[in-house]
Amino acid sequence: MLGLGWPTDGCPLYLFIAFIPLLYVENYLNHSLFYILLFSFITFLTWNAISTQWLSYAKRTNGTFAIEAYLIPVFFNSFFMSIIFSFYSWIKRHVKDKRIGYVFLVCLWISFEKMHLEWELSWPWLNLGNGFANRTEWIQWYEYTGILGGSIWIWIVNIGLTESIIKYQNEKDIFSLYKKIFFNIGIIFFMILISNFIYVKYKGNQYERTANVLILQPNIDPYNQKYSISTNKLVSKLKRLIDQKISKESMIIIAPETMFPNKIQIKNISSNKIISVFKDYLKKKSPNTVFITGVELITLHHNNKDKNEISVPIFSKKKKEMQWIDIFNSVIQIGTNENIEFHHKSKLVPAVETFPYKKIFSPILGNILLNFGGTVMELGKENHPSVFQYPYLGIKIAPIICYESVFGEYVSNFFRKENVELMVIITNDGWWGVSQGHKQHMYYARIRAIENRKCVARSANTGISCFINETGEIISYIPYGKEGFLYDKIYLNKKKTFYIKHGDFLSKISLLTTTIILLYTITYNIYDQITKKNWMNKFKF
């Protein structure tokens, strides 16, 4: 049911009943942690396997399917989830009030989802709140809670319905059963009603400030074309797409992630041949236009002392000396002025762009963790979000690269300190073929639009490129596997939502509650054991 309820084709109503079998079984097996761990692992393994089956489409650089890219995250994520559920079961067994156990489950799960957004093994793809990405009319209140609010919603309804069934079995009161079932169904419809109220109210807002945005979808096969097609052909393809819509009017043009196969040195970025070509092109065609595109930027270190942990040694044939190189998955903004703005990707894909906990796993796994994009080198990252300035209209732009768009609070950080008015997402989802992967990724961008109440301009190499408005609605799009462009006047606003200001505040409340319940349980059980021991000693003959 969890798999059938997951975007993009799933019905999220399944999510409200999907945990009932597991919660029911746990209630009657709460003295056997082994079986609870086993059944919960089977549950989460099935969910992970169905919902992220598209990971199996990944290929190695030699063209063979890399099944480990599917099996490893599916297995480990299922294992982590089952550990969380088993830990809840243990706590529930040691507290007097079962309701405290349920509160612990919800708070522990939210803390786990937050951890999945922050640690090196981050894989928040299946955080429960993402399950409503294809029903944005239900979750307009995400501008206050983010996806963690959706996760809490799912758990509350599942727990409520499970308790209704258990209580009916114990008391055989059919009236009480119906009352509790309708109450929990009411929770579902109440939150949807609130969402629709927010939606109607928000639709009344009109913003006079707009920007002309042109999105490009070149549709280049990342496996067979990306590293074989010449740079000149790529430039010609992009120019041909731009020429169909460019004018003297100011415009923001957006191309996908890692658009060019050649790496560009940050030190000499202004004089780079590709950048110079587009500068001259814009001066001739539209002087008040900027071009935002994905590139791989590099930094060379000539001194061993200057290198970083991720720096890779290379031998320079020209200088006949050893150097060290850092590679970044970046986005740059090219205009007619000399200043080239860039932002390095901060949220790197584990086992693809970064080696999580390298010192621990590298001796065990060796090179099994490959970058399926064509290199086995770790990428560098940026610690703080960088905002682009569109100088001609004074617009600030949040440049989001691929996987970064899955991280709610990280994206909101772009808007917290700066008056950013537009969200740009560049990505290349062609690695996963015609699967649910590229669809889910695009749908998650709709959640970012709601959380921040910002329009999204999304450029994807093979699709789906689209415009998304502040309520998460897709205004227009180019289907997967089709070359083309999109042009529209996009509304801008400097509004700072509650979520922008406060981020994942629910995770802080959950962590505090989890800690309190855990300390209470440990203290209570120690006190109980001491009391029993003293009682036995008192009556010992």
C-alpha cells in the first residue's frame, strides 16, 4: 500500500491506511523484538523496492546496468526504518501508557526523517511528506510545516485507525468503532479543507512584477551522447533553441545541469572559450539577457598543502609536475558584463557524487560506489547557498542543482536572508530512463514551490522541464525525451513564508520530545527495578 500510494501515479489515500497491518502486528508481538524487526523490515523493503525501482536503470560507464545502485539504498534504507520502528516497540513495551509509545513513534520517525536530510547517507526521497507531491491541493499548509507536517499527518491517522480496530476487538462496541473511524477520516478531510481554504485565499494575490524566462530542454542522452558530442555541436544546439524565442527584451535563459562535457577552471572562468562565445552571442542578440547553465568547474592546486580531502592528484604534461584537482557540479550565470556568478552543488548524491563516511567504508567497499555519470572522483561542495543577481531588473535568483531540490529547509535557506524572488532548478534526470524517477523528482519541486511560495523554472536535460507557480501547479511543461523550449512571464515576489523563517521546526520539537520520553523511560525502569529489589530484600527470610 505504501508503494501504491507513492507519486507519481499512486493514490496517497493508501498512505493513511498503509501502516495499519504493521502497527496491528506489533501490538500483538510486542514481546518479540526479532519478529517485529523482521516484519517491519519486510514492510519497508517492499515499499522501498516499489517506490524507487527506477534506481535499477542506472548504468556503469561501460554501459552495463549497475544493480547495486538500486539494491544498496533499498536495503540500507529499509534496515534503518525497521530499526526505528523496532526501537519504538521497545520503548512502548517499557512505558505504562501506550499513548506515550505512539507519541514516541511519531517524534522518533520525524527525527529520523530530519537526520536523512542532514547526514552523509542522506536519502530523504521516501520521507513520508513527499507522498502528497501529486496532490498539491491537499498540502497548501506546507508553507507552515514543510513535508514533516505531512509525515505527522500520515502517522496520526494510521495510529488512530489501528487503535479503533484494537479497541473494537477488545470491547466489541461497533458504535465506538464507527465513531473513531469517522473521526480519523475527519482528520483527513479537515486538513484538506484547510489546504483548499489557503489555496483560495492565496490565489487572490496578484504580483505586478514579472520576469521573462526561457527554459531549454536539449534532450541529450547522458550515456551515449553527453561525452561523445562535440562542444561546438552543443553550442549550436543551444543557440538554435534560443534563436526561436530570443529578442531585444530582457530575459533569463536557463539550460540544464552539467550542460558541457569540458571542465572549466574557476581561475580563468571569464576568459573561457565557451563562456566567451555566449557572452558575444548575448551582446549581439539581447544585451539585457543572462544565461544560466550547469557546468563542471575545477580548481587546480599546485601545492600539496593547498589541496583538500577530496582533491585528486594529476600529472601535468605541460608543466611536468604533480597537481591536485577539485571538481564541482556547478551552475553559472553568464551576462554581457565581466562578472560570472557561480554556485557549487551542496547536497551531493551519496555513493554517486560523494563517498559517505569514506574512512569507514572505503576499505570495505573499494570502488563499488561509482559515479554513474562518468567519473569515480568525489565532488567538492559549497557550504553556503549562493544567490544570483539579475542586474537588469534587480532580481535575485535561487539556483538549485538537481538533488538539492529534494531538501526543503536547504532550499528555504536561499530565501531566508536574501529577498530572492525566483527559484531556478537545473537537473539531468536522463540517467534513469523512462521511469518514475524523473517524474517523482519533478513533482517534489512542486512541494518546494508551496513551501516558499515562489515560482519555479525547471530545466531538465531530457525532461521534464516546466514552469511551476507558487501553489505548486504546473503551468506548462515539455514531456520527457523531447527537445524544445518553454517561454513565459513569471510572477515574482519577496514573500517570506512561515517555513522560510522557521524551517523544519517540527524536527526540533520531535527531537526534544523523543529525548524526554527516552530519559523518562530509562529513569522509570531503573527506579522500578530498584524498588522491586528493595521490596524483595525487605521480605527476604
